[in-house]
Amino acid sequence: MKARSVIHISIIGLLFIVLIQLGGMIYAYKAQMKETEQSVNICFWMAFTETVDDMVNNLPYPDGTRINMIHYPERLNLNRAEFNNRGMQQTAQVLRKVYKLGEFPLDKLDSILHKKLEYTSIGGDVAIELFDVNTGEILKRTNSRLHTSIVSITSEKAFTYKDKGEAVRAIVVFPFADIMRNVVILFAVTLLLLSVTVYVLVLQIKSIVRQQHNLQEQQQNFYVLAEQMRLPVGEIVSEMPLEKWDFIEEKSSVLLGMTEETLSKAKAEALYESGHKRISLRTLSIVSITGIFLLLAIWSGYLYQISYKRMEFKVQDNFEKMFYEETYYNRYLMYWSVYKDNKVATKVTGNTPYVDRFLKNVRNNYLEKGYHLRMAGIVVYHIYNKYDVNPQLHAAYTMQDSINNNAPSPIAFSMQFADSAFALKLCDSGISVPIGIQKLKYPSKELLAHTGNAHVGIMDMTTRLLPLDKDSTECVRGIVHSPQGHIIASIWYMLLPLGITFLFICICVGIQIHIGHLQRRLKQFQKDFTYSMIHDMKSPLNSIMMGAHILMSGKLASKPEKIEKYKQLMHDECEHLLALSGRVLMLTQIERGELELHKEIIPLAPLLKDITEKYLLKATKEVRFMLKCEETCSVYADIFCLREILGNLIDNAIKYSKDEVEIILSCEEVAGSTLIKVRDNGIGIPLKEQWKIFNKFERLSANNRKSGISGFGLGLSYVLQVMKAHDGMVSVESVEGSYSEFTMRFPLN
């Protein structure tokens, strides 16, 4: 992928993250407002019920006195919550209309609602309004300084005196400015760090592009230099028999200056690239990415904690509902079915005159019109005000104490009934997770009985203990096992933007790792290139110039053997430079499509024998050749190119082998092709490097410099290009530390 494409994708990714974050914030805001509105309504009705219940329990009647009958027509088929809400509104009106209580206690309702909201982690200012539903006029408000806004939630209304149209409602105004300030700060910091990360990536990518461009420019300069060197080196070779040492010294000096100029540019670029700029960018990028990860972790933890508290509230509420149902539908009804003649256990000890009149009218309506009502009594109980619980749990404790005090034999709490009811309640609330019930001895918390898994893990959620007797010696609690999946699923719309941001950052980390690897590779490549120029171009020219200078000085006139040695050295260095120049020239011709091949049928056996004999003469190591080639085996190729590529492969086999070299040269005709194989017993090629050795300027390993192995990495690229020009192919098979085998496949014609 091109650098420009990576930059564009990075910028588009950043913009996408911004849009996702904004969209997530908007969606999360709406979802949270909707969920909070539901929670506010639940808390409001719970607070309203407790307020009315407190008013009832403070009437001047004995405990067990029934002061009202809440009712509704059977045809309405209301659920328990609707029935309770309707009954509390009826009771509130009866208290004021029949029992002449004063104004509805708004402050009491406000105080209870505050506690409920605080328990559900809903913050903000709260006000209770008493208003006229007919005119909309606000009659009274607990917090006169509170002003509604777009971030305020108004609960459902509850009638306190329906005949007069008086009702109450709760208004909750969230600290939007504080919340938004925190969210905006978090969003701005995250966006800033993301921008810095992308900016650093762009700079690093541009730096790599520039570095690659400079390397390409250096390579092109090398190409030009190698081509320009061909003619002067040829002239040096032609003038050596004439012993024109001054001419040779001058020519070699000029070539050395050209090489030094090209080398200086490469060194200057390497020095620039080794500066502190890249280190600073990398450090800044690491700091930014680390900061984003920390912010994502903090934000995710915060969202999880809020969701956990809300789920904890739902679990506790449903557990208390289950406790009421188990107490009433299991133990209380069982008590009545077994001890129905025992009147002491019933809560109701008498009715007020109003209730008697009401029940008489209900009986008359039923007898005259067949009118059916579902009813439940509201009873005064002062003694149980000591429980700081909601009315439903208050009623459950009242029934439980009546059973425990008056039943001739104990009626046990049903663990199976409780487990089924608890699971059903949670399922109705949208919570489908494994649950259990535990009966414990208090305060030792010895496990007496349980349903489900008895073990409570650190990831499990537990409810508060509910006592099964007045002394609280036995208690029950609910367990929700591993609710984390449900919690995360419930806030997916808030975690999704964070997840996408996390994925984007992971991609950035991957790009950073790739960039770091590429930068190290380019830096090493540049070092190798500079080293090869010094070793394969500058050093031979120095040797030629020094040899010419010494021979020209006449100091060796009396030492003919040294003169011949210097001449041979200078000739070998010239041959090396001419071979390098010729290889570069041919690669250039191939790339330009200008290479002309002169193909012919070439017998391979004599060719391979001739090549091996020449290498045995000049080998500096102990080299053994094994030829596996039939006399009839031949190849259709350009003789010059074939010699070059075979020589290159043999030269590599010798360079990249140990002290004792064994090279196997084999050829065979297979399926319309001629295969020529060169196998050595050398150091081998690592698998991860085999794919790149045929690229230009790629060498096996920079560590080979320590062994004196140099080169520009053009040889195998040259082999590949020549094979392509012959419509053939070359492949390699190698085991690191064991062998390498190159196979060239030539078409027969």
C-alpha cells in the first residue's frame, strides 16, 4: 500500500472515530435519558407509596385497623404495580377527604425520593410539584430555585386529591453542565491524543517515503557511477601493459573522487536520518497511544460501574418483590389453609366506619348489579415503622412476624418457590443470568441451604440480607452469577465507540511496529549500501591508485616479483570493477527493455567444466566441485549471460560457505525444460529472508560484513532478470545452517 493511501486512510479513520464518538454520545445521551426517565418513575412511585404508607401509619388508630380499601374493576386487569399505584392515589385522597389530614407532605416525598435516586446513582437537583391537572397551575414546589431545562425529567403524575384535580410530580434536573464538561474534556483529550497519534504517523510515513526516495536516488547515482566507470576502467586495463602509471593514477584518482562524492551524499543522508527527530516522534506517539489506552480504560470502567449499580438496584428490587410473593403466596396462604380458625394471625383487627360503609356499598352493588371489584385493605401498623424499607417489604415483614409469632409449628421459607419467583422477576426485567438463593445463619454467615451454585465468586453480585425472623438469626440473600456479560450488553451503544477507538489504536500500534521495523531495515540497508560502496568501489580504486603510484615511483625496480604482484592485484581490481559495471549495465538494459540476447544451443558439460576450473584456480578456500551432467545435456541460452549467472551463483556459494566448500552442479531435461542446479553446503538462507533475496540491493544479512562478505545485493536480482529475459525462472530451496540449492529452468527452445 502506498504511503499516500496510508495517510489518507489514517485521516479518514480519525474523522470516522470522531463521527462515531459524536454519534455514540448522542445515542448514549438519548438512551440514558430514556432509561433514567424509567428509573425516575419507578423511584417516584416507590417514594409516593412510602409517603402515603407513612401517613397511614401515623393515624390515631390501633395497629391492624383497616382505614381504606383500594379497588379497581375486574375488567381492567391491572398488574401489581399498576394496582399499587392506583391504590396509593385512592388512599391519598381518602386520607385528606375522609380523615381530614392536612396538605400532602411534599417535603417527606422529596426526602424519600432523594434517597431512592441516590441509591440508583441518579444525581441532580430534585423538586416535587403540587399542581392542578385541570389548569396546569403549580400550587407548591419544594425547590423554588430549580428551573427546568432540556435535561430535566418530569415523572408521571400521582393524584393526591383527584376530586379537586390536585396531583404531584417529580422534576429531576441533571447537572448537565458538569456532566458535559467532563464528557467534553474526556472527548477533547481523546481526540487530541488521537490527532497527535495520526499526525506522528503521517510524519513518520513521510520520513520513510523521503528515506526511500533518498535511497532510490543513491541507487540511481550508483547506477550512473557504475556506468561511467566502465570506460575509464577499460582504459586503465589497456594502459597497464604499456606501464603508463601516471595516466592510470590520474584516472583512478578521478574515479575515486566521483565515488567519494556519491559516498558523501549517502553518508550525509545517513547522518541526518540518525538524528533525534525520529526518536522524539516515536516517544510522542508512545505517550499518546498510552494516554488513549488509559482514557479508554477509565471511561469503560466508569460506564461499567454506573451500569453495575443500576443492575444492582434492579436485582435488589426484584429480590424484595420475590420475598413479598414468597411470604404472601407461600407461607401466609399456607398458614391460612392450615390454621384458618386462628384469628390472631390476621393483620386486620378492625375497620374504621368509612371502611364499613365502603364494604357495605360494595356488597349492595354486587347484589344489585353484579358489579365485581378487586380489593385490598390498607392497614395501620405503627410498630413496624422501625423497618427502613419500602411498603412492600414492610408488608412482607408484617406477615412474616404474624406467622412466626402465631403459627403452632414453624412454616419454613420455600427456597424453591423463591428461586423460581426471583428468576421470573429478573427475566421480566430483562436480566437472564444464572441465579441462586442462600439461607444463612447470622452473623456467622454459615450456609444452611441454597439453590443453584453455593459458591459466591468475586465476580458474582449479591443482594442485601433479608431476615426470616425478628432476631435476624436466619437470613436469605439472592446471588446473580457473573452478571458482567449482561452489564456490558446493556451499555453496548456506549462501549461500541470505545471499542472502535480501541481497534483504531491497535491498528495504529500495528502501523507503529511496522514503521519501526521498516525504519530499522532502511537504516541497515543504507549502512550496507555505504559499506558496499567503500568495499567494492572505493577500496579497489584506492588499490589501483596506490599500485600505480608505487610502480611509477620506481621503488620496486629491483623487485620484479613484487611488480608482478602489484600488476596482478591492479588487474584483478579492474576486473572486479568491470564485472560490477557490466552487471549494472545489463540490469539497466533489461529494465529498459534494451537487452539483446544471442541465444544458441550450448552443451552444458564442457561449459560447467570450464567454469569450475577457473574458480578452482582463483579460490581462496578449499573448494570441491561435483558435476552431474550428461554429455548430451544442453541449454538454449545466451552464452555470455549464462556464464554470468552461473558465475554469480558459484561465487555466492563460495562466499556464503564455511572453510571447506562443496558445490554440486547438476543439469537435466524435464518436461520441455532444462534444469540447472547449483547446490552448496553453506550457511543456508533463513526462511523469512528467502522471499526477498531476488530483490535489488538485498543481501542475506548485514552480519556477514563481520566475515568480510560484501556486495551490493545485485547478483541474485541479476540472475532473476536474466532468467526472465530467457522466459525461464529461478527458485531456491534452503535449510538454514545446512545448504542452499538454486534451480534455473530454461525452456528448450
